[in-house]
Amino acid sequence: MLMDDVILIEKHSQLEFIESILPKLEGKPLILLTSNFTYEQLESYNFRGYRWFDEFISNSDSKEIGEQIEHFLWNWFLDEDSKDISVVDECSLGVTFASSIEILLNTIFRYDKGLRYLINKKSRVFYASSVEYIVHEVITSLSKSTNYTFECVVDELKEGVIQPKEINWFDYRVRDLSNLFYCNSFGKSIVNIIFNHIKRRGANKPKVLYMPAGKEEHYLKQVHNSKERNFDWVLPLNMFNFTRLSYYWNSCGVKLNTNPIIAKLDSNILKLQTELDCDLITRIFDIYIYIYISGAINYYKNAFRQIKAINPNLVICAADTYESFSLVAQAAKNLRV
């Protein structure tokens, strides 16, 4: 379905804002960019017509998108000799950020493919300056590659500057890594120093370090209090009672100069064969991935030091869908645990 004048929105308030600035757009059809709409709001859109941005993406499109993502995901950090150029202190940043990058690529591909089905060169597409940064960047790329007409309705109270907003943890389009890789607490820094230098002592038993993913507290409390076991659990600080075998790692540490490795990775991305605009991908990575590299390296180093000090016989990571689990798994592997 190809549309003429149309409005892109992520939420109802953006529609209200656009129509307050451009009343002539009242009643124009909508393209909905998220699922952040109530049933009543969707009912109110029926008279004007609306489409979900990805509703015309076919099964074959999805398969093609999946193949493109898979290829990019495991090749963007490999050079022509298949050498991992993202490695820092034996830690692969390409592997570390794989899960978040997969989310980003899925978002980019779906917006790009879906919007191409819904608009044409005769279309005038209006959107608010408050859209998520990734939406704005995809629109910019589409505008350059297709000559489609996109018009940004600027909120002058916000000086018309489109900036990445604080990300909603429930937003499926991007992942917020700031809580994981920003260490802006003096208390965290102190605890981090203590745990990186504390002398580890325990009974003369094998040790199993466990990194939980959630919903395991009841089971772990039960086995932790059990007297009938021939090994010691090594669990996160504050999960149960503090012991010298507890661990606590975060991203506190010296802020690193990551510009050289980012430059290498960007150069490598531009050489990849992909249907997507590689310059678009590097801009997206600047905002959602690269700013966390220094924190990720510090997180890895802290985990490495503590695992080495604890010297467990086994490290169990309960998930592989977040960067923290990947970093701990790599630290344990590099210590031959």
C-alpha cells in the first residue's frame, strides 16, 4: 500500500503535536512505528486509516533480513583474514555486544524494508523531532537513497535538536546499556576497589561461581543454606550473606581512549557487503554501542581479576543474552576455568 501525505508516529502525543503545528494534516493517514498505542487510540484512527510500519514485510523478507543480520553480526569485527580486530586484553568486543547489535540491526532492517512498502516518491512524510534517534537516522538514510520527501516537524521549545533520549527498558527497538557500563557512583567505585583487592579464603572445597539471570533466588537460597554439599557456592554480593567468596563486578575503572579501535571497526564495516547503508550503521553504533566500549572493557577486567582471585573450579553463567554474561564467560575462559 503506497501512501501520499502521511504521518509517522511512535505515540499519540506526537500526532497531537504535529497537528497542532500543521492543522492541514488533520485526518491524514498514519504509519505507526511502535505498539505504544491504546485500543481507544487505535479505534480513533480508523476514520483516517493507519498501517503498522512492518505489516507488509513477508515471510521471505523476514528470512532475507535474518540472513543479512546473521552475516553482519559475525563478520563486522573480522578483517579480510578473519582476524578479530575488536579484541582488547583477549576480550572480543564484537562477541560481547552481539545481542544488543542484533536488536539494533533488526530494528534498522524492519524500518527500512517496511517504510519502502508504504511510501513512494509522491509521498510527503511528516514526523516529529521527538522520535527515537534510530528512527531519525533510518529516515535520513531513506531520504538520501530514495529521494522520498520527509519533513521533520520541529519542537521549537526543544531548540529543534534531535538527540538520543533516555531509553525505555521496555523499548524493543534498542537496548539501554548505561546502567551496566556507566560507573557514576562513588559507592560503587569503593566497593569495586575492595573486591578487587580482598584476600579470598574459603573451606578446602571445590568452588562454583554462579552468575544468575533472575528468578533463581529461591533455589539458590535453598542450596546455599544446605549443609549436604561438597562444594562452596560463589554468589553475588547481597544475594544472601556476604562472605569472602562473594563477588561484585561492575564497569568502574579508568576511562579508556577507544577512538583507535572504533576507527578500525568503522573502516571494517564500510567494507562489508550488505544491503544496508553502512554509514547509517556506524552512526547508530556511535550512539548505542561505541559509547559503552570503555565500560565493557573495565567490566571484563574487574571480572577477570576477581575470578582469578577466587579461583573457582567452575563458572556458570545462567544466560547469554546480555553483555555482562558474555564478558564473565570470556574472563573465565581466558583464565582456563
